[in-house]
Amino acid sequence: MADVYDPVETRPWDEVLAEHERLLPEQLEYLAEHSDFYQRRFGQWDVDPFSIETLDDLRAVPFTTKQDERDSQTDPLPSRPLGEHQAVPKAALNRVISSSGTTGKPTYFGLTSQDRRDWNTVQKRAFYTAGVRPEDTVLFGAGQTMITGGTPYFESLTKLGANVVPAGGESTERLLSVALDVYPDILWTTTSHIRYLSETAEEVAGVAPADFSMRKVIGGGGPGIANPEIRQEFYDAWDATLVREAMGLGDVLGCMWAECEAKAGMHFHAQGYVHPELIDPETGESKPFEDGAEGELVYTHLRREATPLVRFRSGDYVRVGGTDCDCGRTAPRIQCIGRADDMLIYKGMNVFPSAIRDVISEVEGVAPRLRVIVPEGQVHFERPIPIEIALEPGSARTESAVVEDVIGIVRDRLKARVDPTVVAVDDLPPGQYKTKLVERRED
């Protein structure tokens, strides 16, 4: 019998979709009555929300974007601090969180008490899949803040029964000191932060990562762990028995995807609460969740009260690993490749900065940091893509040797060419939360 937190995870996917189709009209009716944002949008789109009865009908509705959310919050009222997007009275709000602001001005999202319960339901499923058990002590390194991966994650981990140590808001020295004091079983933080701690633990705390007590390492907040080399790096550095990843979106639901023991992609866990779609980011056309398909994730809430969304473009570009899995779960599995808005095109081929970072991390002597320099307004490249890299402190390799290897591995793995510049390691941002890999500069 499959080891799952909720039986819905093994329910045939067709039955899940049938349930989504049943819930969709109720959510759209709610929007038509309570959301000024969508009342206005439906009018602009010439869409009758009461005529949308199937998931196929839903595909005729235009997308909602992050900019739409920002625009709706331009002139908030005291009674409606979340802007036109807020679909409940202020008194009904039970939590307000925000985006990290890595792609622009932060946006705010609200949860009612029911929304919070729904988030906990979904996130407990995902966290159990990722490897958290009620008997575990979790060193929670992401910080208990307004961001999605802060307080909402902390709360759901606690609801799952784990002993959660919220040390993420402290300095690196304090975080590692706490780890030595309380003997946690799990290190939970962002993928980039795990890499940063792997780099600095011995220098800061005088203890190698493998000598801490954490044997489970779980990351999120950006792609990376699905890369076999990075995963192995974490296994080796922390002497880990489990390395997995999880992912979600604050606008929609904090954690909806998580990796099981098969380590073959992250399963969807928001059955009955969020409907996912896959689209071609260029054309907007829907694509099936079939093995090998690639595209941008789009989400529609099915029972959200405070700040609901319809066909929200996530910006997450993913590759699908199918729906069948040895673990018994039936929901689609995906690997996040990068941000659709960061995608570059080299001689007609898609190239993601996160993929460049992941492959160059295999080069001996390269620090796990990267910046891609993109001229303002440019996406297409015919000449090598400019990047900035740094040498690993203490490396005996020459800059020219490292540069040659970086050019070679990107060419061989990604079929693209890069033009590396070596800079000081401190000139590149450490991955303490979500590291923005692209810097746009005037040409």
C-alpha cells in the first residue's frame, strides 16, 4: 500500500479532474459575486462566468498575470488593503503574506481562516511526500517572515506534528549554532541557501556539514535539486540519507509540488483546491501533462476566498515526467527548469540561467554562484551569452582552465555558448534566499 498522507494522492487523475470540473462553476460564481477585480475583467473579456461549466470551457478565459495583481494594488483603500483583488471584507482576513519581490514590487495575498486550513491540508500532503514525519525535528532555515516559504510553511510543518525550530531569521552563525545545540533531523530551507550553507558551514561554525545531525535535506524556492550533480553534492556534503525538493507559489498556494522517494519529479498535491494547466509560454496554447512535455504552469483556484485567481500565469517553466509513479501517486510529476521570464534563446534554442548554473557547478574550481548579463530588452542571442563566474576559494586551478571547462560543459550539455568573465566570489550574490541570476544592463 502506498505510503501517502492523504488517499486523494492515489485517486485516479481522471477522477480528480472530474472533481475540479464540479468545483469550477462554484468558484466562478463566487468571483462574479464577490470580486470587483474579476467582475471588471469578465466584462473587459466579454466572458460570461456562468457559462463556464467545464475545464475545456476554462481554456477560453484569458490569463491573469503578476502585473495584473500589482496593478490591482496600486491604490488600495483602508477597507481593502489588498486592492481590487481582495474578495472578502478586511475583517475576514486571517493572514496577509507577500511575494519576495525578486521580480518587481512585492504583491500581497490574503487568507481567510478557511483558506489557511486549506493551505495546511495541501502542504501537509506535500511535506509528508518530501520526507517529513511527525517524529522529526526540522531546522527551519528560511525565516519565519511574510514570504510564502516562511510562516505558512512553519505552520503546516507544525500541524503535521514535526518539532519545528524556526531559526531561519537569525544570522548564519546563529542558525548553525542552533543546529549544533538541538540536533535536528531535517534541514529545510531554499535550495540556494543549502548550497550557501554547504559552502560556509565549516568556516562559520568550525564544523563540516557532514558533522551536523541533519540527515534529511529538503529544498525549495528555485530549481536545482533535480540536477543529479547538485543532489549528489548535497548527499555528500551533509552525509544525507534523503535529499528532495518542494515548490509552490504564494499567489496560489504555498507548497503544491513535492518529490517522493522515486526522485523522478515533484508530484502535484493541491487536488480539490487548485487546478493546474500547462501552456506554451509563447502562444498561450494549452498542453497535456504528458511525459516529456514542457511549458509554463498556470493555476486556477477552486475554493479560495480571500484573493482568488483564475488562469494565473506562474512564470515557472517545467518539464513533465508523466503521471505514473512507483510510489502510487497519480498526479502529474514535474521538474522546474527555470523562470519563463528569464528564458533566453540561443540560436533558436531555449536556455535557462538556472540550467547554466547547474551544469557549471560540475566544473572543478568553480564557486556555485553565477550572474548572466543580458543587454536590456534582449532575449535572443546569436553570439555567446555573457556570464560572470567566480573561482572556489582556495582553488589551485587557473582562471583560463576554469573558463575553458565552463565553455565546454555548457556547449556539450546545453548546446549553447557562453562568454565567461571571472570576478571575485564576493561580487556574486550568495544564495541566501531566491538568487536572481539575470542582471539586465544597458548595452
